[in-house]
Amino acid sequence: MANLHFHYGVMGSLKSGFLISNAFNFRKKGVGVEVLKPSFDNRFSKSEVVSRMGGPGNMIKTPALALPDLSSYSIKKRY
């Protein structure tokens, strides 16, 4: 069964950095990860979650699935 993790905090509290780091570590261990983002969030990229943690020109990022809402989402088994 899939798990949904929700983290919240003020701007600059490394929410995106934490997500990117965890996704990287899970993928490295061979665990399936799907990162979701709202389709209206196109500030840095339409298909990635980007953190300003790395600084200008070195921002860290991970691929993400952009969705208008969660009603059209279904979990896809990849293993």
C-alpha cells in the first residue's frame, strides 16, 4: 500500500529540499517514488519540484507529475 506524507512550514523551511532529498534516497534504495505537484505551480518548471537550497544556478530538483487536482490521479504500479 502506498503512503502519503504531508509536510508544511513557513517559506524557507526546506520543505522542497526535504522532499527532493527523500525522493533521491528512496530511489537509490530501489523504492518506487512519485512526486506530485499542482499544475498551477510553474514558477521554476512545469515538470519538476525545485528547491532554492543549492543557490542561483545550482538549485536542486526532482521530476514531478503536475496535476490540476487529485481526482484524476491513480497510483501506477511500477515494480
